Amino acid sequence: MPQGEALSITDILQRPMLDLRISVTDRCNLRCAYCMPRESFSEDHVFLPRAELLSFEEIERLAKLFILLGVKKIRLTGGEPLLRRRIEQLVEMLAALRTTQGQPVEIAMTTNGVLLAGKAQSLKDAGLSRLTVSLDGLSDETFRRMSDSDVPAQTVLDGIAAAQRAGFSPIKVNMVVQRGVNDHEIMPMAEHFRNGGIVLRFIEYMDAGSSNGWRFDEVVTAQQILEQVASHHPILPVDPGYSGEVAERWRYADGGGEIGVIAAITRAFCQTCSRARLSTDGKLYTCLFATQGKDLRTPLRQGTPDQALTGLITNYWGQRNDRYSQLRHDVAEFATAKKIEMSYIGG
């Protein structure tokens, strides 16, 4: 394709494909109940064999094709991406990619932060653009309850501090809020990260996957969270940073920084969703709540030319009409549909 000439593909609802999330492993060192509950992911759980995972070279090749089709941002997810061996090498490979206009592609990562203290500088040196860290509570009691692990919260906080020293800015911290479990830490989290150069984002507890036993009465709504924060510190709305941004942004009126809410349950943003997802074993999914995906690994390993692979991606995205979050309360079969687990597809 000539320099400057880019394809722009849209789905049935005219939504472009701008973001690609790549799950690099289905393994994780935590067992958060909303994502990988221990009842379903015990010590006996069989993870994907290494041969079934996409190699770094395969990920790089597919990423190039997605970029040709309009992707401008790639986020590495898992499982826990820092468990993938030599993950810095993949970051470096992807950071070297350019759009058809010659612009760098933003490479981001979402991590639980457990291994971040020892990896932050090497990730920055490899070319990682942005970093998001999951942290669901400050106290060890809450953090261990949410993560079902013996890891202290300070381990994650140390990782965040190391990332700041490495030059990541701003770092985003995601807190999934579950009623009766960690909602009492909304304000402690807000106070801790105020004035610290960290963007704290509160996420409504979602019905991702089929194993977390989700119930609507355990959802603390974005409105309830914002009202609680605003009762302590006045906040003002901030315009979205880019088209398709899922977080609603707010800033403290006194200049203390920024927070966000991701309200997939009560304020669905399906109409602007531009995300494609590539699973650990090379399946393309067009929604976090998908029940099936398109196998790209098999044709990739069979030697299918780039043009044909691009056609597969284009056709699959072109058939996309996902609106799960808008329809979940109106379409009865959604309640019983077996969805892909978030640890496999990436959050």
C-alpha cells in the first residue's frame, strides 16, 4: 500500500476499528473474583499450551495488518501480560510499527502491577507509551479479598511508583467497584491518588465472562461513585480525549487532578466502541461480551497471504453489530449466553 494511503473499515453500525487489544497470555498471578474466580480457575485449571499462543512474530504480523485497516492504538492485556516471557521484546517490536502516514502507533499495557516494580524501566526503554494498573483497594484486607491472593497492596503501589520514576505519565489506575466488597474504599482510593499525577478510574462491576456470578445488585453505579467523590471534593466534567474513549472524565475543581468512571452497565457506550480484540491463541473478537470469535491463527500458520488475511479481518469487522451493554437488560437470552472469559480475551 502506498505511503499515506490507509484503509478505513466500519461495521454495520458505521463504527470504525481504531483500537486493538491483544491478550498475550491467559495466565494470571491473581484470582480476582470478577475475572478469574478460583472456583473456575483452580490449581488444576488447564491453561493454553505454549504452542497454541501466538508467537511475537505472529502478533507483529497481524498487528501490521490491523494498522493498515485503521488501528492507531494497541493495548497489551492478558491474563497478566507481565507473565509473558520477554514481553519487552514484543513491546519493542510493536513500538517500531508506523501507520501508513508514518506516525507511531501508541502501545499501551494493562497490568495488575504485581511484577511492575521490576519491569517498569525496561518497558519504558522498550517503547511502551502508556500504562494502566489495576488496583481494587488500598488495605491488604480489601486487596486480598478482591484478588483472592496473599499479595499485599503495597506490592502494586511499589510498581506504580517505579512506573512513575521510569517516566510513565499519566498512569491510570483502574478500580473495579463491587458493592459490599470494596465500595468502602472509594474515598480512600480517591484521596490517595489525588495530587499524585495518577488518573484513578472507577469501573462498574461488569458481567464479563460466565464464571463471576455477576448480579446487578452488586453494582455501584457511576452516578453513585461520582456523587460520593463530589461530596468531598467538587468535580467538573472534562471533554473526551479522543473519539471512542470509554471513560467519562472529571477533574477536581481545586486542581487536584483527574478521575474517571467507566459505566458499561448504566451508561453504555456501545455506539462509539472502536475496539477489536485478539485473543491469546489468535481469535478476533469484536466485543468484550462476545460468545465467539474469528480464527486468524490457522490461516496465518497455513501461509495465507497478507491480502487474504486482511480480507478476513475486514469481512468479520464489517459484520459486527455488537451492542451487548445497550441490550443486556432488554434481551432475555443475553442472561444465559456463555460469554468468553475476560482472562482469555483481555479486559
